[in-house]
Amino acid sequence: MAAGSDANLRLTSEESSSGEAYRLLRGNVSQTRPDLTNDPLWNNTDKVIDNQALFNKEFSDCKQNTEYTKGTATKHVSELKQCERVTDKSGSYTLKHEYLAGVVRYYDGPANVQSCGEGCVDIWLGQVGNDYWRGNCTIFENEMKFEVIKPEAIQSAQLVYAKWDDYMQVLVGGTKVWSGPNENFPPETDGACELDTSWETNPDVNMTSIVKKGGVIPFKIRASVTGRGEAYAKLRILYDPQEVISNDNWYPPEAAEAVTAVNDGACQGKFVCNKMPDVDENGCAVINGTRVCESSFKNKSPASGISPLCQEVSVDAQCNFYKGDMQCYTDAQGNEQCPTNSDKTCAVSHDMRVVEVPVSARFAVEDAPGAGETNRVEVDFLAGTYRNTSSNLRSDGYVDQASLDVMCKKGADGKRLPQRFAVSSTAIWTGHKFAPNTLTEDSLNIVQMPTCDNGLKMVVDVKDTGKGTPGAFYAHELKLKNVRIDGESFGPQYCIDSANKIQNGQCSEGGSVTVTRGVASGCLNLKGVTVCPGDDMYNAMKPSPIKGVDKLFQNVKVQGCVTGGLNLDTCTKFEADKQCGFISRQCVDGAEGESGKCYVTEETWDCGHEVEVPTSTSNTSYQCDGPVRCLGTECFSPTDEKSTDFGYAAAALQIAQFAEHDLDCGENPTDTSTDHNCKVWKGEPMECKKAVGGWVDCCEAPDGISLMDYVSLTMNTISLTEKIGIIERAPTAEAAWTFGKELANGSSLTSAWNTASGRESYCCFNSPLGRIIQEQARPQLGRTWGDAENPSCEGISVGDLAKLDWSKIDISEWIGILQITNNYPTADKINLDNLTGSGSALNFPGANRKDVLTRNNEIMENVDVTFPDSRNATEKNLRGTFTDK
């Protein structure tokens, strides 16, 4: 009543489409309506009613057949993991500098290279001297080579000087380019052998094109001598003095990276030049006949304070940006934590891959007359059957059939993996065949849980509560899960060794071994099951590798007898895990130096798994044996956008259901005096801290949280909210959403090259579905997540929902989650009563709502549908309701 009164008051004046429609309907009540009994509107209806016999004759042989085909589809359920790689370049290195200076260099033979000033180099070809050959019309030769190493820097090359006695030739690659004093060269040609002259001249031969080809150039000096003589020449090359350095390379890479880390401030360091060419008072050196200065290098030395002429540098680097005392913070329990990140501390992790395998049973047992009876029901999950062993009372049930190999999986050693069954949730089953005759009293007592040893058999007692009604049914739905440890590992080994030294009293400096996660003694909760020392699941687990520490620890902090204990790469375990796939890599905010080098990189890996989801598709056909030969799509092919996959369609329908209950319209959504910008799937920004490179990680998701329990709680909350909201929108609808978080995160470094604690910022959503849709909707809407300092977690406005291309929104992950948590709505789990009767959200406690077929049958019981008279009379009476009398 209160909800109706509120709606009446609000819609009377509200400026909205709902308000307009409400006032239109209210206004029509007081208006005079015309008599529509004989209106042409009814002509087609009159023809059908008056000729009903014809229609019966033509269509009497038409049948509609709907076939359902069952199958499976593979869906991926993500399990995202974050890890870090820290770049620590601490150490001593030798940084070498290799470069080529000049435009030419000596290669072979009697030749030398000299500087002739800036941008100028002379190459002497042949043996410089006087009268070093003796002969009588004798030919002497000198061969030499030089290499052009920077041809693009050469501006010109000219043969500018030659000295000889008696005849001389200059050849390049076997081709003569000049001869003197004439073309004679006895005895190979005519002419006097003795000229009695020592010649000296400028040949002025342009050799630029030859030299600019680059590479090794072979020269030959030939002389014809009678008596005593000599022969040599000079080649002058002019070049661009700014282009004299080539192949400028600092190596090896690890030494260059250490220098970069020091320059970025990530490390402290010292540089010393160990090898340097001789330099003049201006700091310049002559190399290959070329004057080379620091300004000749286009790139500066990467080592601060070191000349680029230096050819070898010793580098000492110490990187401490992630070491030492972390900034204090307050943990989730309200306690202040001030941890130290040190290489003298390490941690042993007990990693467990815990999976939940769902199975469910539904059964209904009739309440017998009287009180106090107990019906014992045996459930066999291997056979997929149930049996009432106590009475012959009417019953109904549906049991999932399970595989012993799947439920009781064995490891590589052939031994059964640690596992245990637990109840995930219980509920009243409203989908049995005797519904809606369902008692809402809890009458269930589980006598025996299914185990691998008993063949997956469960025994349940259904007790009469004394509040039942004979003929009604105690009906229950039990969702169980088999919690199994599919894999265990302990590490790292060096930290295990350190812990055992301490435990055995072999550590001279003392030390401590402390359980920081998991339990040091007692029982551990893993996804809803309690594992205790001595039970079957505990005994099947691997033994603890640390003396005196129970196997139920999940993280042990070790201090003492530890060196190099920092954890610089937390991603290796995901690389080694075949179940994990790489997703993305990004530099943590604040961890990038001016050089662009990233010193803390965060990676995201998906360690999820594939799920086989049952599917049920429908196909409808029409068979007409009479005059009408086709119906439906037999004679035409219309475009049908409906999904024929029942389960997928039902899961997609939940998007609207979740959107309604995740709607945020501000602090006072019922206030009609102001406009509301309503948004769905709003996230909440949160953050946590971790020691970068260390063992303190408050961002690691705690073990023991059950996905099945979480999703079941989500579903139950929605169901509760719907039932409350139909009567009156109550505050409990919002309060019921304060559990559980789904994450989309980014990271940042809280200090620049001081002790680094990483902060991860998250957008936390109320359900996995909210996160899944947000991840795909944001790119379509051109929105980002912001950054770690300012995460953007706002919801999607109602107006923007219409802008989304929903065909590109993939909900397969959500379907996979529903399947593994036993909440996937297959056709086997849905019936008319679930949709429209006592199982509907429209049913109130105690209302015993009837399904739509039952209600329609009751309505039609007293209706005489004899054609044409009775039907025609009924039609005319119906028309009369449109007349104001």
C-alpha cells in the first residue's frame, strides 16, 4: 500500500514519460466514451467468428513441432593474476666504446695518412724518399691500399703532388690515372731511359668519384729508373669535419643499462675512464689522420663526466630504490604496519591451485497425514538418481550425474588429489512437478555427505516439521561443491634451505621463521571447506618442506641466514604454469626514468580455465496435412534475431536483472524535484600496498574465498531484493550489495627512487557481470580507467546503454562462471512454475502463486466457446465494455 501511495503521489506531477502515461490514463476515466459496438474496427473479427467452421476445416490438420537439441559449448573463466619484474642493475661493469674516427684509414703497403688541418687529410702513396731505387731502364712498383670508411663525408679528392726519377705512373685498381713526365714508359715504350732529371709536380687529378665509392681502394706506383731514382705521390682529401665519427657504439648492453639506471637516478654509481687516446691541450686527438674532438661526436657519452673519446669505462652501480623501510600504512584490521624491504629477508610460499566442482540435487517428498514422519532420501550422483527408502509417498527429483574420474581426480603419481565435498547453498525447490504445492519449511538434515570412498552417495533425512499440509511437499534444492587441490608447490628453494638452517639451529646469526598467511596450527578454510590436521584431505596434501612448520601455512617469513632474498621477479611462476597465459605488460606509474627505461614492470596473466557449458537449442517446424501446406517459415525465410540457445538467452536476460539492482541514481533517487543521472555497474575505487621487490604483498587475493559461495550469495541477494522491492523499495536492497568485489586495476610507485612501496588502485564492482560489461563497454564509449593516482570507476549512464553494440559484448565468461557455480539456467532447470508461478519473483511468501497455465484454465472453465453464437455473444459483450452507459 505504501508503495502504491508513493507512486500515485509521485506520478501525479512527475515530468517523465511514466508520469505522462499515468496522467493520460487517469484523465480518460472521467471522459465520455463512444459506442463502438458497430465500428468497422471489428469487421475482420466478425468475419472470422461468423465463418469459424471454414477456418476449422482449413487449419485442422496443422501441427506445430518444437524440437530441443542438447549440446555443449566451451567458455573461458578468467582468473587474472598480477606480478612485477624489478630491474636491478647493481654491480661492477666494464663499458666499452667502439667507434671509427676519420674518413680513411691505412690498410696495406707503403702508405701513410696525415692531417693537413681541420677537414683535410693527406695520403702519401708509395715510399717517400730519394734515390732508393737503382737500375738500367728497370721498372719498379709499389702497391698499397687504404680504406674509405666514411665516403659520405668526403667533399673532394685530388692528386696534388708527385715526385719521381725518371718515369712514373699512378694506377688505381689496375687502371692508369696519371703518368709523367709524358706517356712514355721505357722499356715498355719508346723513349730514352735516362732523362737526367728528378721531377716534382702537381698532377691536379680529380679522384673524387673514385674515392667516394668507399671500401678498400688499391693503388700502384710504377717507376722506370736508370741509375738511381724514386717515385711517390700525395692524395689530398677534403671532408666535412662534423661527419668523421661512424659506428659509434657503447657496449655490452648490461653495462650500458647500468649507466642509464645511474643517470635516471634509480641507482647510485661511479664512472672512471680506463682507456683514452692521446689528446692535445684542447682535448682533441688525431685518429687515422683526422683531428677528432668531443664536438665531433653527435651523441654524448652515456656516462656522466666521461669524454665521448673514452674507449673503456669502469662502472660501479648500486640500486637501492626498492630497499629499506617502507612507508607505514594501516591494514584492513586497523593496525599500523611499517615493514622493511631487505635482501636479508625472504618468504616461502605454499601455492595451491584450488578448484570447485559443482553438483546439485533436487527432491520433493509428500507430507503424509499426521506428524513426525521422516523420509530418508538416498542420492546417487554417479547414477544421477534419487530414492525415498522410507515410504511410498509421492516424490519428485532431479540429480546431476557426476563422473568419478572428474570428482575424484588423481594426480600424476596415481594418487587421489586432496578433495572434500561441502554444501554451497540450500533453497526451497519450486520447480518440481507437484508445484505449487510446496511447503516453505526447512525440513532437511544431511546424514551422509558424498565422498569418493562411498561412491558419491549422499543420504538426507526429510523430517515432518509439524507445520505441513497433507498433500503438499517438502521440496529442497542442494548445491554442493567438491573442493579439490589440483596442484601444490613450495618455494623458493633457497629460502626453504635458510628456514631449515634456522629451525635446526645451524644459523650462527640466529633468525626467525614466522607464518604470515595461512595457519601455524589448527585448521585452514579453503573455499568453504575446513582442512584440519589428521583428516583425509590434510593427509593427502604434500608435506611441509620446513621443519616444525605445519603444511597448512601459505606464506612463511624467514629472517636470518638469508642473502639475496629480494623477490625481483614474481612472474616466473606464471611463465612456468601451462595454465597461465600472458595478457599485458605496463610500466608501473612512477617507475619510469627520464630515459624512458622502466624499472618496475607489472604484468597481467590469465590463469583461468575452460568450462564446458550445456546448451539447449530449439527448432520449430509446422506440418499441415490439409489444404494449407505451410506455416511458420516453411514458405518464406524471415529474419529472426531471437537466440535459440535457451541458456545463453537466460544468461543475457540476467544483464537487465543485474542492471536494475546495480542502479545508482544518487543519494535520494525518489526526489522528483531534481534530475537524476542514473548509472549502472558503478565501481568503487580502492587501493592496497605491496613491497616492490620484497615479500610484503597486501594486494594478493587471500586464499579460501569461494567463487561458488560468492555467486550464490549474489543470486540470493537479487532474489531477496526482488521480493522486497515488489512490496516496497526498501533500503535493504542497497545494503545487500555490500559484499564481494570484482577488480580492474592499475599500479603506481609511491616514491621516486627512494624505498619503493607499490600501490595498486582498483575499481571494485558489485558483481563479476558488472566488471565484465565495464571492460567491454568502455572501449566502445571511448572511456579509459584513468590511472593509478586517479582511477575512473564511474558507472555507465542509462543513456549510454543505448549507444552500446550489445552484439560485441561477450558474456561467455559470465556464462562460464554461472556453470562452474551451478547457477547456469539450463532448460532442465526451468519450468512454467519457475517462470510464472511459485518460483517467480512475483510470488510472495505464503501466496502460493499459480502458474499461468493453471490460472488460464481456471478462467476458461466457465466460458462457453461454442461457435458461432456463444463466441459472437461474448465478443459483443466485450465490445460493450468500451461504451459509457
